[in-house]
Amino acid sequence: MSLPTSPARPAAPAILVGVDLGLPHFDGDLAELGLLAETAGLTPVARVACKRKAPDAALFIGKGKADEIKALAAETGATEVLFDQSLSPAQQRNLERHLELPVNDRTLLILEIFAQRARSHEGKLQVELARLQYVSTRLVRRWSHLERQTGGAGVRGGPGEKQIELDRRMIGDAIKRTRERLEKVKKQRKTQRRQRERRDSFNISLVGYTNAGKSTLFNALVKARAYAADQLFATLDTTTRQLYLAPAEGSEEATGRTVSLSDTVGFIRDLPHGLIDAFQATLQEAVDADLLLHVVDAANPDHPEQIAEVQRVLHEIGAGDVPQVLVFNKIDALDPAQRPRQLVDVFELEGTQVPRLFVSSRGGDGIPALRRHLVEELSQRNREAQVLLHIPEVHDTPI
């Protein structure tokens, strides 16, 4: 993929393509794909959306629309074409031959952004594993040198082994090595979690759609300096800090309580399954949490679909049953007429009434109410734990 390797390099012009296959979440304006492209360092110069009952087996969009895109590329000077849907290796290869331009899909675009943003050792390993898994399915289009290798002593590969078979074997070995290194990281994380459990720590994880403002809220709560920016996937690596919660006014508790607060990677529609699998260690913070703060961009008109996508991923990673509090962020970006009359209410989430709080992470509105609610959640958990401790054992009485 022809993505820039440094900020100084001029952004490559790209054409964005989306195909409406009748699915409810189709983004006709290709707004999110455009944000992904800009995050990756590309400049969208044209957008093409079309309708089809089913993808074309060879070109995904059909020959007529492919000809239209080719002419548009010549007119705009585009050097790359990005599809909002996932392409099969054969479709990708056929499109590149027809358009005479690099063609990539949403999956690879997200992988490239993750590769650019990963900072920790674990994050880099996770991205590398997902990238290797993706590339292993694309060997059919990546190599034209498929002449047979000659076998014999001292020659890489066996007798008559094709170059593509050698490349596939090398990638398979790299995947195995990366998995082994990730397993070591997972064991280290398990050790850290066990230490927190021994300290009777209450764990809270921030989850939500990308660019909902999780890192800004994280900074507002724990006074940290985690990187936060108005862009997709600003942060990828999980950050955990201690959050002090003062006792509620009138509470019998004399001192407050410190809990662990973790900021996790953001979710997005059609997040590649390879990335979900690869980031299992990072997302494990959400699975093991006692409470999830589900951060929502209240100013985004598509926030209902974003909530549904986050719920889908939470269920996929095994965190669907963890208690949640919805935090509707960015109320400062709403028109005055759209702002809520009260900052705390309830919201129906998958048939269950869950608490909802409205906040502005940047302006500070609603943050004190959120802190008070977390204190109430913690006190409620403590009361429930005390009740369980004092339940008498029931013994069978002999007749």
C-alpha cells in the first residue's frame, strides 16, 4: 500500500469507493473511510458510491463502474483506490490490472493505521501478527515470479517448489514466531492482573467507538497525559492508571478508595477479525474489568450504530456480560437545543436499563457527576460483597 512513511512526505491522492449491497450501515458519503484515509496519510480526491444486489465475482463493482473509476483517476491524478468493503485476493488482483493502480480495501487500511500508531512492544507484535495473517491470503497477487525453483543441495526449497510456496512457508514461520512472542506477553499480563486481584483492586475499563473521546476522558479522570487527538485510532496501547474516588458526602466510609482505570483501543465498524484476535491480550483488560465505561460521541449522528458495533465486539471478545455505564461525551459540541436537560438518566441497552451520564471531557461538564456515580457503583459492589460474606451455609438436615 502506498502510504507515506513520514509526515514530510506529501499525501497521496486516493479515490474512495463504496458499494451499497443493501446493508443497513452503508455509509453513502464514505465519511468514515475518508477519515481513515486521512489518518493513514492519504488525501481523498474523489468519492464513488454505487448500488449492487451482489458483488461482481471478478471486479466487485462490475466492468462499467471500473471503467468510470479509471477515467476519474486519470482526471484527478489519483494514485490509489480504496474500497470501503473487504475485497477477495482475486478481486483485488483483477481491479489492479484493470485500473492500472494500487487497489486496497478497508481491512488493509486499518492494518496500516495500526502499524503506524503502535508504540508498545505488545502493540507492535499484535499488528505484525494481523498483517502477516492478512498478507498470507494475498500471495496470489503479490508475486509474479512464480517460476519453479530448482531443487538440490544448498538451494532454498525442495525440488520443484514454487516461489509462492516458499513465501507462504516463510510467512507461516513468521506467524508462528510472532504468536509465541505474544504468548509470553499474555503471560506477563496475566501475572499483572493476578497481582491486582490480590490487592482486591476494582478494575474499570474505558471502551467505545474510535474517536469517541476515551483518552480525553481518561486524562480528565486521572490527570494523566495520555495522547489524545481528534482522529481515528489516536491511541492503540492500553494504559492503566490509579483513580482515587473520594467517599460520598454523608457516607459511613472515612476514607476513599483507589481503583484501576484502563484506556483501551477504540472499536470501528468492520474491524478485521485478525485484529480482534491479535489484540486479544490488549482487549483482555475489558474482559477482566469489573465495570465498563462505554464512551459514546454524543455529537455524532451515527452514535446508535456505533453503540451497536461496540456491543458486537464486546460480545465477540467475551465482555458482553460485564456491567456497563454509558458515558455520552462531547456534549459541548451539541447545539444548545440538543443538549440534555439533566446529566444523569438511564438508557436501554440490549433490553436492559443501564445508567447514562452526559459529560464534556474537554470542558469538564458532568465529570464530578461521573465521579460520584463511580463512588456509588463501588459502594454498591462492597455492600453486595458484604451480604454474600454473611450468607449462612445451608446444611441438609437428616431425616
